[in-house]
Amino acid sequence: MASRRLQSSCDDSAVFKVSNNLRVDIELTNELSELLDRQRNEALETLFPPGASLENILTRLLSTDSMVSSTSTCAAFNQSQRQISAIGYRCIGFGQCGLVFERPGRAYVVKLAKPAYKEGLWSDFQAHLNVRQAFCRESNPECRVPQLFSFAPDSSIEWWNENIQFFPDISDLVPLPTMALITERILPLPKVVRQALIHQYCPPHLQTAASANPTNRDCLARLYLGSRRARPELLSPNFTLRNFNLHLDQMLELNLPVFLYAAAMGEAMAIIHWAAHVDGFDIEFVLGSDANAGTSYNKDIFLNLDLATEQASCMSSIKDLDAAMRANFKRRTTSMWVLDFNLCHIWREDCAWENPDGLISHLVYSFFQNDPYYPRPADQDLWQKFSAAYRLKADQILAVPETDQRLVCLPGRFLDACISHEQGSLLT
């Protein structure tokens, strides 16, 4: 691995320029990433013979109770790849606020903040911490929240001295060091699912290129229960599996468990609102794989995350995550995840009773300004599942004796306000 980069690249984006002296490093990382992806999918490919229908594949593997175990030698080899210390970080996503990197074979990702969004990444950490702690207090919620491992500010000399050598030079977009948020990685959906989605929704003349495109290995499916495609017969000329938008009509077409998704989403939103006191602005609900059914953590290292949010700035960075955690890549489940909290706001409980109308108005605004993950009230059956799960979980959260009784009616007011908002929008 080169000691430092002058010009380099994430593996897939034209905005990065690759210098010749780094091409070998990048190709090595990409080759290992592709190899590990093949290994993860060995067991799945044996489950579905060549004649298996696309609907059967997607219905089975996009259900959140599906699990596949692999005892293959390749999966065992996958486990051993975590010990290859020379492999660098690979970019698997980027957006307005920053870039997300993985190290092949590891069970975590690193989100790096762009210069203008360092405070946003700190807000991401604070809201994520609140939500993660709230979910951990509940009894087995259907939706998962990625584990938080560490937050490394740009001033964390120890963490950056340990890690900066493994990043490509991305100084045009993100000068290093910068703020870094380290969280559990949501593994991509299995290759057999990705291939089925390509055959179902990619224009035929682009399917070969889509199958070969390395960015399509980073496939999470966004669950758009509140949206249907305007022209289902038109296949996208810009097809990509990275953050694949799975609309309601597609889910119904594939016989996916949309009522389960709606209930899980409602339960999660209630926890976010009334246990974490987070508004949920711009969060994402996705389907992805989970390798952590057999993951173990060194609990002593992660005790410093059992903090109040205002104390989190005192936490120390984790120098060596590989020594702290052991992910089991041989067992994979499909799970619903909620992520991306960088635009969220945490509200104080006293705001709820001092200005309940303002709080409800803000929560409704956050609900409708988000991408169309949530069922809409006009879709009565799905809305009933979502709202019933939301109300049940909110009632459970607010039933504890120390709860201020002025809060108890607010979840119902939120749901009623969502209905009124949609009805008003339809009339204008």
C-alpha cells in the first residue's frame, strides 16, 4: 500500500482520478471485494436452480426472516481475509454530506465528512446514538439500526495515523484528516437477488454492463411504500443497484411482504419519535444483508457508547476495530434497516408540552419531506398497518410511570395530522 496519495480514486466514480502508482493498490482492493462478494453468495446460488423464477427468488430472499448459512471453504476463506492488513478502503457510497468507505472483509464502514459538513456528521452521530440506544431498550424491534463503533474527529491523531494510509487520496472532495463516523456495515443484498433485479428492471441492452459494474455490488433496496412508478413499462436508462428504489407497485408485483414492511416502519418511527426524541428527517429505510447473527464484540471497548448524547464528545476513538469485533460472514439474513441521521434534530421533552402544536407540525413536515418510504393515508390498508404499529409502540413507550401525561395524546395527534395534511394537499 502506498504511503500517501497524490491522486487516487474510489473504484467507481469519475470524480476521482487514479495515479499510476496507486492503481495496483486499488485493483487489489477491488479484486478482493469482488472475491468476497462471490464467496458470500456461494450458498445462495445452490438454492436456486437455473430455471428458478425471478419472483420466487426475490420473494424468498427479500423477506426479512430469510437466512442462509454457508459452510463452504470459500466462506471460511472470507473469514480469513479480515487478517489481510494491507487492503485499503473502497468507496461504496457518496452524497451531499460525505463519502462512505468499506475495507473488504470487515464488518464496519467509515463515513467521512466533506469540509462544509463536519458539523452535520457530528449531528449524525448524536442522533444515531440516541436512536441506537432507544432501539436497544426495546424488545426485538423488527427494524435494525447499525451499531455505532466510534467517532473520530479530524484532531484524533491516533486514529488518523492508524488509518489514513489505507484511504485513497480524495483531497479534491474530502481533504484528510476529517471527521469520521465508524458504524456497522449493512452488507449488500445477495448476488442472486441483484441478478434478478437486473433481469426484471434493467433495459435488456444494458444488462450485461449492469452485471459487470462493480458499483452494483453495493446494493441496498430503498423501501418506497409511499410511491408507485408513474410509467412501470419504461425501464430506466440510468439503471443502478446502488440504493435501488423499490417502489410499492414493484413490491406488489414481486409478492413481497409489504404489510410486514409497513408495520416494521411504523414501530421504528414510534421508537425514533417517542423513545429517542428524534424527528426522523431524511432517514432511510432499506433492505440489506446482516452478517451479525454470529458477530461478537469486545464489550469493554464499546462501553463508552453507553453515554448520554451530551457526554459523547468525551469518548475516545477505537484504534483497532479488527481486534474488537468478529463478524460471522457465514450466516446472512435479510433485514430492514434504518440509517442516515445527518439531517435529524433531537427535540427536548419540555418542547412537547410547551409547544405541542409546533412539535406535531414539525414531525409531520419531516414525515412528508422525506423520500416516500412511509405508506400514505390514502392507501388505507398499508396505512392501517403502519399507524397501528406506530400507535401500539408509542403507547408502550409512554406507558412508563415517569412519563409526563401531556405526551400521551401526541402520537395519535401526529397520525391524525398526517391524514389532514394529505387531505389538504389533495385539495390544493
